[in-house]
Amino acid sequence: LMIPKGAKTLAKGKVSSTFSLPLPGGMHEINVHLTGIGHKTEKGFVRMATMMGGKKVLEKKKVTDGWMLVKKARGPLTEVWVTKSKGKKGITLKVSVKDEHKDIAVKIGESLVLK
């Protein structure tokens, strides 16, 4: 997983971790939240990813061992969600960014590997 260079660890635990990289001007950030829980079904993943903060799915695709979803969140934010599961292992990633930085969030999401 690529965490943006210079990002600060906001929370680190056994189940989840959150990292933040403030963008120039300090008004926005790249926020990366990682949990040790994966979703085995596409339907369950989409339901969880759209439960809060916006339901409009802009893009959804199958990736190795899981799915990626891009959704419009509240205000000027876009969220990229990725989940991967293999056997009993699982991981879910959410990257929140200002709409214009969606490509960065997608690259971070694509870097997620389940080992």
C-alpha cells in the first residue's frame, strides 16, 4: 500500500489505521483509512461503502481478490474504496480526497495488495 510521503499517522491500532497528508493551503487532505476486514461479496461491500457520506457510485470494478468503488461523498469530496479477501484474510481501504484529486486516490487504492 502506498501511503503518501509526508503523511502523518492519526490513529494506529490492531484493527484499523488512519493517515493524513494535508494539501497545500491546509484546507484539504488526502485521508487514508485502512481496516483489517474484507468483504466477500460485492453486494455487501457496496452496501457498506455507501452506508454513510454519499450514495452516488461513480465507478465500480472488479480487482484482484476484490472490488474497487469510487463514490461522490459530501461537499467537494470523492471517496475511493477497495476491499480484498482471500480465505480468512481481508482488508478494506477508504481514501478521501477533494474531487480534483480523484486520480491520486485511485492510484493509492490500486496499490493495495493482500498478502
